[in-house]
Amino acid sequence: MNYQTFQPHSDLESLVSCYWTLEIPAEYSSERQRIIPDGCIEMAFILGDDIKRYTSDDEFILQPRAMVLGQTIEPFFIEPTGYVNTFAIRFYPYGFANFVTTPIKDLANKETPIEFLFEKNSAKELEQKIIDAKDSKQRIEIIENFLLEKMNDKATIDTIVKQTLDALLLSKGTESITTILKDDLSKRRQLERNFKKQIGVSPKQLGKVIRLQTALKLLLNKKSDNLTKVAYESEYFDQAHFTKDFKEFTGINPKEFLGNENMALSTLFYK
């Protein structure tokens, strides 16, 4: 597997986390892979062979070749049909809302073709330019020009939503909404409504995903294989709480996670 990340232009770095590319030769890519929530929204271009996304144990769809994957709150399986070559943009949770008028909550837990989110001819032209580009550097230049042109200056993130998101990221998902809104709990309903509209999931759901990321990084970077210690360092109430959340978002328990061949792609993204 060849996975690389690239940093965005300074004008986009507050909205775009990174650009990434993934190449896997056909002979190594046929394994079904479990993809777990990471709290971000991604725009991806499939430049290699088709990729299946399973909707049940034995039914699947082919992912759109130019798509946006919204916030996910449950794991899903994909399976390459051959050579993997993907170019993608990873947006911060609040970032993608600046480029579209579609409510972000409508993108959750599914792939949406980019032609449904942008003007159809513009989307088709972008896709073709990405396909024709000679390398990642050129693709990044193309997508950055597109994003800078599409940026919706009016679509600013509500201050209360941004403050909540910052608190969740800073506390690695452990800060409660009650604590964040300690000065005015009357804003809770307004926050939850606007947060889901602009981020795609509720503050509680995103907080759980962010906290799980902390635990996954501890496990994947071999900083600890003691589950009680991982639960403690990730600020879970106890190991049982940790195991419950872990299974909710990955579909397996922590002991099954390490060394699981179906987690190879997710492992790359979390290291």
C-alpha cells in the first residue's frame, strides 16, 4: 500500500485537514475492508478500478467515482475490484459546509456524487481534470482552485457551533455539552439543531468518534495493548464503557481489532 498525505494551501488550511492519495496493486487489493468513523467529511475521486461498498453481508453498490462521503456513525465494508488509485480531500468537520448549500446532515452515512452538490457541468469538468492530471501536485492545484472559487463566504459556522467543536477536539471528545454551555444551558437545543445541520451529526455522536480516535491511535501506534490503560488514557469511565463504544463504531471488540486483516485501510488512516 502507498498512502501519502499533503497539506493544503494556507487559504484553505482552516477548512481542509489534508489531501491524501492511496495506491494498492490489484494483486493485494481484493480483501474486504472495514471502514470506521473518523469524524471528517471526505471528497474522493476513484481513479483506479471500481470499489464496492457493502449494504449488507452479500449485497453491495459501486461507489460513485467522484463523491463526497459524509459523516459516518457506524462502520461499513468496502472491497476493491482491482487496482486502487484514489485521490481525496479530507475536510475538518465544519469545513465542507463552506463550499455547498446542501445541508450537511443530508450527506451523513452515505456517498453523494459531486454532481448532486455542485452545478453538474462544473462537477463533470472537475472530475475530468482530476482524471487527466499527471500527478498529485497537479490534482491538488486543480482542487484548490475549484474550492477557492466555490467557497461560500456567507456560509460561516455559527460561533456557538465552532466553540463546541473546538472544545470537543481540544478535550479529545470528552467534554460534555453541559460543561461547554455552562454559562447558558438554554442554548443547548439551538446548538444541537445547528450542529447537526452544519457538521452532519450531533455533538454527542461526534464527541464519541473523536474519543474513539484517541483510543485507536494508542492501540495502532503500539503505545499500549492494555485495554484498561487505553480506556483510562482516553478518559472513558471504565473499560466496559470503552468496549461498548468501540464495538458501536468498529463492529468488533478491541481484542479482535489488532491484527484484523479487514482493518488494514482504516489502520493506515489512523496512524
